[in-house]
Amino acid sequence: MSGAPSPAPLAAGTAVQVRTGAPLTHCRTPQYLRGKRGVVLRALGRYPNPEELAYHRPGMPPLTLYQVEFDAAEVWGERLHEAPYRITADIFEHWLEPAGLPAAAAHDMGASHGRA
Amino acid sequence: MDRNVHDMGGDPAGPIDQGEHARTVFDQRVDAMLRLLAHPQKGYFTVDAMRRSIESLDPQAYHGLAYYERWVRAVRQLAIERGLVSQAALEQRMAAIAARRGARP
């Protein structure tokens, strides 16, 4: 891991996509969100990488943790059998990549949040 | 899909018991042990290492153990990983206690 400073954090409203992949090692990004598109709500600060801390390593440099919002329809697809709602999850920067804005999230950005 | 047993978001599930759980002396002791060992001034391991240990349990063990029983297994594994105690010393001590109690070691 390089010691280069991280770029400025992503702004609220930035469309992101959670990376896919299934690491064999410790990981806090839930499987059901991998590959899903969402929108950054806010940056929560920078923290040592838990994937490193889990193995007694320092986890430095720290990574930005983001609160990301997803539409239930994006996450569950045809498995959604209830009224649409939003899912909010905390995801570290190295699990996020840029994405086109999901249509469902674009039209109601800033509305009140459903359950998380 | 590759995932550990704890990563169950989206799986079918019944109602969630949101009631308070009784707290036993065992629970409190395990909690205290973790807090002492993971305290930044001691820093033997982190809560992330705890999670890694608990979340790598096989499904049968994970679902078969109570919450703090998972914790105590993780504390034991991490104490051995960090060289605080050896597996042999731990087994010897557990056998001695079992014998003292008249249980089968």
C-alpha cells in the first residue's frame, strides 16, 4: 500500500458502484451490496483499514469511510416484494468505484431517508 | 457465492427477537476480557481481529454457539495468535480445572 495522500473525499451525491469480488480474507463490505450502484450521502472520516487491522497490521494509511445509499430495487431486484425503501451502508473508499447515476436514485435525491 | 456465515443480508429470515437478553456472569467476564485485551493501551488485538475470528467460524459452530461463547472462542484464538498464552498451557489449565471439578477432562 502506498503512502501517497488520498485525494479529496467524494462529494455527497456522487454516484458510485460497489466493487465485486469475494475476498477470502476479512471484509466488511457485505456480499449483497457488491456490484450495486448507489449514491454517496457523506464522508464519515478516515480510519485505519479494518481488513488490515483484522490481521494485527496497522492498516495505514487510513481510508475514507463513506455512508452510501442504495435503492432496495437496485439491491434486491425481483426479490423485492415490499414497498421500495433505501438501504444505507458504511463502505470504505477502496470498495467504491465511479458509476453512472442510477435512475431510481437520481430522481429522489435529498428526499427523507427510509429505513437503513 | 463465496461469503462467510455472518454475511447473511438478504437471506430469508423469520422475525427478529428485539427483546433484552439476560446477562450472565460468564457474559460479563468475557466482555471484560475483550475490553482489557483490545484496549488501546494494551493493544493485543483489535475489535476487527475479533470480528475476523468470529466470522470465520464454520456455520455449524457459528449457529450452535451463544453470542459470548463465540466471543470467548475468538479471544482464545487471538490470545494464542498474539503469544499471550500457548495452546498447550491453555489445555493443561482447562484439564486441571475440569479435574478439580470432578468432571471428565
